[in-house]
Amino acid sequence: MTLRVLPRSFYERETSLVARELLGKVLEVRGEVHAPIVETEAYLGPHDLACHSSKGRTPRTEVMFGPAGVAYVYLVYGLHHLLNVVTGHGAAVLIRAVALPNGSGRSGPGKLTRSLGLTLAHNRLPLDVAPLRLLEDPACPPLRLASGARIGVDYAGPRWARRKLRFWVAGHPAVSVT
DNA sequence: GTTAAGATTTAT
DNA sequence: TAAATCTTAACC
């Protein structure tokens, strides 16, 4: 089986499209863990009120305005790290869940990063070199996808909170159902 | 230097 | 339904 590293051009496209196509792609950490992505959310950019970059270009969100194809990791509630993939121009895709071999029960963006050992130290890392890489499995069969509203973004108002910018593999057990 | 709030999880 | 917990950003 041959895994191909996703090229920069993969990320330099419409954010919601990247979010959809990231499903089934393989996240590699330190060359040890390989976990297929099964759930994502799209954060479109400064005009998207649910996106961090909508509050202005700050040191934290700066990475989202940089080149596409790098990781944006941050800490929420002082407890949980969340992993995002930058698509450029202030936009990014949140990786909500992956299919871990030992991933028992429901997953979630916080547990995901804890299981993989991802921290703020991984912020701004490119996704085409170790220790953090995104790979494509050419042998991966077509996936049945589902979409719905994003989670935990009610503060952005109904206009943005209700948009179907969350994507997941239909029926996959690792998807957070809440 | 201080304060407010959050793309969550887990336990009452 | 509420607490845990800490970085970031917006105030003095």
C-alpha cells in the first residue's frame, strides 16, 4: 500500500471543499500513528462569524492568514487542544474526529488531540513533513458522506451557526454525535 | 497588570 | 447543568 503526501495545492481551494475531501485522508503523527479522518468542520474566514479570524488578525490567528497546508493548534477552555488545517486567507478546517484503532466510544476534537499527543508545540507546523503529515490512500474506497450544522458555535448567530459546514463519514462510530 | 470569555469534556 | 482550567486579547 502506498500513501501519498497531500500536495500544497490540495489545501489551496475552497475551504468547504477541502473539509469534505479531508474525510478519509490519513493523519500521521511522529511516523507512528496513522488515523483516517472521519469528521471535519469548515471555518471560512474573517467573514465567517464562527471563525476565530473574524475577530481580527491577531498573533493567534495569524497562522490562518499564512500559506495553506499548515497546522493551526490552539487551546480551548484551558483544557483541550483543537487541530485545524489552514486553507489560507484566514480560513481553516477543524479536524473533529479520526478513526483511532483504540478509539473506544465517541470521540471529539479535544480527546482526539489528547490521544495523538498534539499540543501548542504543533501549532504552525507544515503538514507535508514529519512529525505531522497528511496522507492520501489511493486504495481508499469512496465514502458515504453526511453534513450538518457546526457544533458549539451558537455565539456566531443563526446565520452562521446553522450553515451545514460540518462533514463526517456517514454511520462511522468515531463521529461525535452530540 | 487585570479581566473576560471560549470551535470541550466530564461529572453531578 | 455546572465545574474544571489557561491562553489569548482587550481593557486599564
